[in-house]
Amino acid sequence: MAVITYGEHLLQSEAGESVLDTLLRNNIDAPYSCKAGVCQTCIMQCVSGQLPETAQQELKPNLREQGYFLSCQCFTDSDLQIRLPESEQLFVTAKLIEKQRLSPTVYRLHLQTATPLFYHAGQFINVKRNDGLIRSYSLASLPSEDNSLELHVKRMDNGAMSHWMTEDFQIGENIEIDGPIGNCFYASTSHDQPMLLVGSGTGLAPLIGILRDALHNNHSGPVYLYHVSFKEDELYLDKEIKALIENTPNVHYKPIITQHMTEDYVVSGRAGETALVEHPKLNGWKIFICGAPAMVKFMQQRAYLAGASMNDIYSDPFETRELRKEPR
């Protein structure tokens, strides 16, 4: 067992418990979201003590050297003294310059930083509100073509951040962002490799960034984009995507509705099934899967069974805090 020193608190960890679990069990309001080591919302700094390697392996080298670690991935028998990082050490300020409603629940936000952010389309950033609330959002923008960061935010009735961002966050106001994070992005070295992109809901955001990057790099291999939604009005970029790929015969867009059938759209009883039926053999393909965690896990397993290499399967599951039952 380890003693975790956090401010004035001396906390005894329990067997099999992460540092984050220890903090939460003792009613300490520590930041977190996915609890899976993906979003990096739970990042903290070690003041003294020996960190396990697994607590830092997803972080950039400069952050590891400064003692930063992911509290949800820190399982230790060594005593640790920890603290929250100072905002200016990780976060930069971004201004909201545009907000557009794309569907009854989805909004497109454009953020601008004082200095350009180096990122790959498809990665995600952490967004921090003034009260400390943090959530992760994927980047639909393309750094080689856009001067702002594009986010797609779905307003959820029980989503503290998404409701605020879509309803209360106003043009000209600032927010803090951290990142970029993630390896779900296009690599120009594979310009002739077949690509399968499957997304549910606002999981379309990173896929649009990846698709735009592929087009920007004159990708010559076939590309198939499947966007899964419950209802037709939630296919929120339907017209834009069709216009984007109008003159690119190697790119194919497949909108899927899971709730009801229309004349123009494919219907699938389960997200991703249509993609797998139409592409039963994925040997040599690069796969990108983004959106609801259950769909992502299902597609990862099925893509692998269909012949895709694990090294060619990239994903961005929209993990959420346990109190929220739906994607942000």
C-alpha cells in the first residue's frame, strides 16, 4: 500500500487502486473523464516519489521529464507526493471566433489561438472551462488549410460542458486548451493504401479532418467513409461531404441511419455492419474508427478478423465520465 500526499491530505491507497481511484474514494474532486488513459484529463505532477512507467508512457517526453503522469494509470506501491499542474504549464488560451448550428444538437465551433498550434487533423484537444471543468474534443480542421481549430460539439441535456459550449459560450470569449493528443491521423506515406473510415455521431469530426488531409495529399487509394446516425437530421455534414468529394472518384461516402429507412440512405441495424458487409476482406487496409466506445470496440475486433493489421487500425473512442450515459 502507498501513501498519497495531496495538499494537506495523506491518503492510504488500497490494493489494485489507481491514484485517481484513491483521490475519488476520499471525496477529492480530481479532474478526470475517460479513466482509460486516453483523454489525459487526469494529468497530475509528481513532486516526490517513484512513478511507475505505465503512468507516463502516453505522455510527451518533455512532460515525463517534468514529472507529469496520468493518475488513472498510476498503480503504485511507492509513496507519492502529487499536485495539480499549473494551467499555464499545459494549457494555452483560445478565442471562440465562430459558432454554427449544423443539426438540432450538433454545433461547429472555431477556436483561434494567439500562436498556431502544431497538430494533425484527427487528433483531439482538451478544453478547460474557467471553473476547471475539462472535456476532450476532436479536431476536424486541417492545419495546412485552416487558420482556426474546428470542433464538432453535440449538445447533451446532461452534458455540463457541451451544453455550456453550445448555449452559453459566446463569440469573442476565451477558453483554455491542451494538446494535441492521439495517433488517429493520416500518414502521407501511405498515399495508395485503401482506407476505411467509420464514425458514429460527432465521431465524424476527426474523420473529416483525416479525409481532408488525404485529399490534400492527393491520396490515390480508395477511401470509404461511413457516417452512422440514429436519424437523418443528425447526418450533419451530409451535403458538405458530397460537395467535398464530388470530383474525387476514389472517395466514397456512405451515410447510415439506424432508426428508420429513407429513399436515399442505407439502413443498418448495428453501427458499422454495413461497412463490414461491403468490405469483408480488409487485408492491407488502413482503418479509422471514431465515436461511441461500443461501436469502436466492435469495429476494431471485426476489422482485425477481416484481415486488417493491428498496426493499421486507429481509433478514437469518445469515452465519457461514468455519470454521463451518452457521447459528449
